[in-house]
Amino acid sequence: MSEAAYTAMWEKLNLDISAHDGLLEVLGKFYGDIYLSQQNRLTGMEYLDFVLSEVHGLRIKELQDAKVAGKKVIGTFCVFVPEELTLAANAVHVGLCSGADAGTEEAEKLVPRNTCALIKSFIGFKLARICPYTESCDVVVGETTCDGKKKAYEAFSKHVPMHIMEVPQTKTADATALFKSEVLRYKKMLEELTGTEITVENLKKSIAIVNAKRKALQRLARLRAADPAPISGRDALLINQVSFYDDPERFTQSINTLCDQIEERIAKNEGIAPAGTKRLLVSGCPMAVPNWKLPYVMESSNAVIVGEESCIGSRNVRDLVDESPDTLDGLMDAITERYMKIDCACFTPNNERMDNVERMAKELNADGVIHYALSFCQPYAHEAIKLDTVLSEKGIPMLSIETDYSMEDVEQLKTRVEAFVEMLD
């Protein structure tokens, strides 16, 4: 499509064209500095570069074409919303913008100033009219993973059509039953919205599609255990971020092709950084597009990121849905079971997350862990203290960082990360 055609499409979505143009300009420069400046990148990353260059263009055109064809678009902020059900209802499942400061002044009229940056971001993107994904959605699905989101959705629901999923805070049998009831309620909402009945046949097909995407990302994660590291942490994060936006089957094919290239690179003992470069695991809060600040700082500090223990990483892909049940109720149980394995900090106790971080650090041969929490994110700030104790007992060094989306603390972060990497020597 031409630039004029894209502009017409954005105008039809009621975007603030001037503000949106400004966002794309900044995003393009940011992307060039952080991604395109890398040396020795895999050629398969050209697909991801193209996706990002068209993230508000061609992909939005695809969503609009889907809507013309009668499909509904479901927007989400969280990995607790079952993509399998969305696809089974013949709808499109997309992540929403929440990774940059946008419309902050307007957002702070709806939520307190000391709200985490991710929440203020998705509200700000809407109020500033610069997110074509939000404007393309027929329904936005929220989830009660933290108090900040719960209360923010009350205000946000006045601006977008919303469906809220209740996520339990424990993993007892009663909590699992509660979440299954929420999964069933989501299924009912989708069926009413789309006019498509979710059957055993279409649900098994959608489960297979989403499982295949997760398997491709699992394959990528395993390959990152090699030394020298075959792919940068920035590129791996970008892949995980794009998985929330792109067509799932097209994405899966592209990532498996990329993994073929990575295997060839490993066989040649080649990497993105020299063998012996200090290897870091980043753990904690999700990093939505274009939240690339900390990974850039880490990989500009004589280190390479070899894994992401987060919702934009292992937490989203570690577990698959059992495809074997042949009844609708059995499949709903399988979906419930899989999503209840997510080790989000909203759960208490959450000891499995401690075990998973330790396991990942060992499997990926990480020299240390950097725990990332957004400012004012209480659940992950609390767990940083607990995780530090657990990892210390296992002899795994950890640095805890709290930050937001601004660039004001970049030099301070770089000083701290560089000192941590030097300490690993």
C-alpha cells in the first residue's frame, strides 16, 4: 500500500495523524539504533525487521480486511487470555500497544501518577489516538492479574468495549475451578460476538496452531544455550514480541526457518558475540514493543542475553495444551490446566517461578540474572527480594533493577549493569 493509502486507513480509524506520524518517526529511529546497528545478525531477522516496519501498516490492513470478511478482532494485554479459543471462534487475536510513554498526561486523568508505566501506556495510547490495534478491536480483554490493572480497567472500559477475565490468586482446586468458569465465560462471549460455535473440531485445530507457535519459540529458546550465543537477546525479545501481533501460522514458519539458520551457525561455532562473553538471563516484568531499553543497555555492557523469564518469553511458551482429549469439556480442562501453570507474580505462593528461574539459568549456562521490575509494580518488586534469596543460596548472582519507559536513567542503568558484569569475572 502507498503512504497515502495507509494515512487514509489511519484516518478512518480516527487516529491523530500528526501524533501517530511522530510516534512512527521516533520508533523508526529507536529501532535503527537498537536493532539495525547490530553486527553479524542472522539473515532470517529480515522478516522481523519487515514486520516491525509494517506493524502499523500492512498488519493493520490485514486486520481491516479480516473485519470486512466478517471476522472479529480481539485485543489483549496478557498471556492469560486463551488464544486457542479466540482462533476457534474464527476471530483474530492481537496484543495491544503498552510499551512506551504515550499520552501520559491524559492517562493520569484516569489513573494515579504512581501507576506502573505499562498501564499508563495502554491508556495513553488510546486517549492519544495513536494505537491502530486498539482502534481495530471489537473487544478488548482485560484480566485481574494485579490491583493496578483491575482498577484501571474500570476507567478504561468507558473508552473501549471490554471483557474482563478473573484470574485467581492461588492455585488450589477451587482456584482452578474458578479459572475454568472464566475460560468457559470467555468461550461464551466469543461465540455470541462472532456467531461461531466453538466445537471439538475447530478447537483442536486452533490448539494445534498455537502449540506449533509455542514449539517454534521453545526450539529457539533451547538453541540459545550454545556458546558463542547464536542470536542476540534483543533479537530474541523482538521475536517474542512479534509473536503477539503476527499471523500465528506465518510467524511459526518464519521462526522455524530462522532456527534452521541458527543451527547452521551453531554447527560452524559462530555467534553474535565471542565465545566466553558473559551470559545474562533477564527475569521479571513483560517488555512490550517498543520497550527495548534494558536489553540494549545489557548488551552494550560486554554481555549477551540468553533467555527471558517473562510473559514476553518463557512464561508464555513453556507449556503446551494437551491435544489428546476428544470432548469439548476435556479440551476446556486441558486449556485451563495449561494456563494455570503460568507462574505469574499475581499468584501466592509462587515458588514454581523461583524453580523455573533457577532451572533456566542452569540450562542456558547463564552467568547471572538481572531481575527487571517496572516502577510501582508491587508483585514483581516483592518477588525480586524472594528470588534474590533463592538464587543466592544456589550461587547464582542477581542484580535487581526497577525502571520505567523513560530514557532518563539509561546512563545510571549502564553503570550498574557494567559493574554487575565485571563482578561476574
